[in-house]
Amino acid sequence: MNQQELLNDYRENLLGVFGDPSLVLTSGKGATVTDADGRTYVDLLGGIAVNALGYGHPVWVEAVSRQAGRLGHVSNFFTTPEQVSLADKLLNITGAPSSGKVFFTNSGTEANEAALKLVRSHGNSATPAKKRILALDHGFHGRTAGALAATSKEAYRTPFEPLPGGVVFVEPTTEALEAAFEYDVAGLILEPIQGEAGVHPLPEGFLAAARRLTREHSALLVVDEVQTGMGRTGRWLASQDVLTGEQAPDVVTLAKSLGGGFPIGAMLVMTPEATRVLGPGNHGTTFGGNPLAMAAGLATIQVIEDEGLLERARTVGQGLRDGLAPIDGVAEVRGEGLLIGIDLDLSQFSTDAPAPAVVSEARDRGFIINATGPATLRLAPPLVIEGAHIDAFLEALPTILDAVRSV
């Protein structure tokens, strides 16, 4: 079947919650993917920050294949060497205190669900109970009911209300955060860089203020590193330069790049106060921590370490941002490492929403990128992306923008 026939069958057989897909992808290698008609694209989105190692990395393929032939699934009545090893590795590379513990999940939203349950249980154990959870305006934490309750975008929330209550949204400024804190706050959840909102880093000093305020009010600090973690910003955690050692957050959530493309998430419970909250029977998951996911996670970390991909994300990302900034039609470039947001100069376009048209034009020219808003683009390429691919995109982008201007 060709691509159009497959797309027609998709519309017939799959629930349209994602809208119509633009391509049917059949294979990938490195930072490129190939569609059902045989056309190849440079993937500058990386499965939305998931495919840290690109496609078909031999170390990752060998590790997952070997594990599939050995042990694919066990219930959580048991554990496996891979599960124990990955938990130990994550606590080590993220600088968790010796009290740290890990709970494995299957996705980022599930990791955030676990974290919010932990915060709620912590609040309920106080006397009097702490009933409010703070979340940030423009933040995104997932689509399941609990995670959605902490996601501010009304278009995502409204169709499913009433959602779990007690969440209060706060503008991401230190002044607004200080004003929101009172005794009844059980916890605060935040992204160090708000990815879905268009790759907006939190203001200078915000993370330190969040740690200080949560400590002062006996509240838990949850840092959502689902998109920013595992090397995406050139560090294992985007928050690692501020929230480390005695200033470590109570909880960190991970997913996306953690498995290099295999479904996996993790909740890292860092501080003694947080590790005491949940006990046997309080939470669970059937597939979380399964041996295949653990093998994928261990292989991903191994490649990031062996190939120096943290440093590479920093240097290649800086080069990409420097190359984007002077392009005519680009108003602002934001981000860290290989998580980049691009605001378009609306004065140069005949529409207030040029970003989707830029995405379409880029795809026609062999580049996969993403629009997070009407005038904002997001790039999150594999950490292994080659310099030639970056150069090709920087060379093509002016022509792509010109084509959209002319419409």
C-alpha cells in the first residue's frame, strides 16, 4: 500500500484524537526517517524529544533485542536485575541524595500522576490537611485526569471538567509564586523549561525561590523533566545546576528521552520527607519497570555517556541557535541544548498564524519540525544529529519562510 492508501485506512480505523497524520513513516536511521512512498526527511523533532539516539542505534537495538529474547515481562510481585540497575543509575546521574528512590511508569503523564498522588497524600497527612497544589500558567504535565488538572491550557481542560480539584495556577514569576504560598499548599509542580508553551525557560531565580518557599511551607517541590531531562538541554536534568545536593527537589519526573524511543517513565523521589509518603498498596502499574523498558533505558544512558552526547547537545544546540537568530523572519530564539523555540516575526507574514504553514512547507522540503503556537516553532532533534543536517536546515529555512510569506 502506498502512503495515501495507508492514510485513508488510518482515518477509517483509528480514533482521530491526533487529527490526520501528515505522513506514514516506515523506517529510520540516525536523524532521518523514511515514509511509505520512500521519501526521506531530517527529523528535527525527534518524536517530540523522545528519540535521543535517533533511529536504529546499534547499541540500543542490540540491548532491546537481547532482552526480548531473555525476559519480556514480569509482574511487580518480582523485580529484575535491569530494574535495579536502571534505578541505581538514574539516582546516580541525577545527583539524588542517598535517600532517593525510583518508581517506574510507562509515560510522562503516568509519572506525573504518581507525583501528584504523592503530593496529595503528603498534604492529607498534615494537621490541618493541606488541600492546594500549585501549578504554573502555561505549564503542561499530561493528558490523564490528574496530570490534566495541573495543565493550564483551557482547550485541553474544559471538555473533561470537572477534573480533580485543588489545583491553583500561578503566573511563572517569583512575585506571583511568593504571593500564592500559604500553609494550605501541599506542593508545587513545574517544568524548568515550559516546552508545550513554546520552549520558555523559567525566569532567573525562580527555581531557587520555588525550593525556598516549598521548604518554608512544608510543601513538596515536583520538577517535571519529562521533556527537558536525559540530556536534552546538555545536562541530565535541566534543573540540575540549581536544584542539587541539599537543594534537590522532592520529586523529579522523567520520560521521553529516557527510553530512547521505548515507552518508559520514572518518578524519582529524592528527599527523605517524600520517600516516606507512599507505601505498599498506595500506587501501582502493570507494565511499569518491565525488563524491555529497563534495557532500553540502560542502553540509552550508556550511549549518552559513551558518545559524549551531553556536551554535544550543548555545543550543537548553541550552534543551531546562533544560526537561527539572524535569519530574516525569526523574531526570537529560546532554549537550551537541543530544545529550541523559535518565534516568527509576524510583521513579515500576511497571517497571524504562520507557524503551521512553515511546518508544512518544511516537510515538503524534507524537514520535520513542530508548531507549538500560531507563530512559534519547536525543534528537539536527536542528540546524535549530524552537523550536515543542521547546516541543511539553516540553509533551507530562509527559502521556507519566503514561500510562506508569498502565500
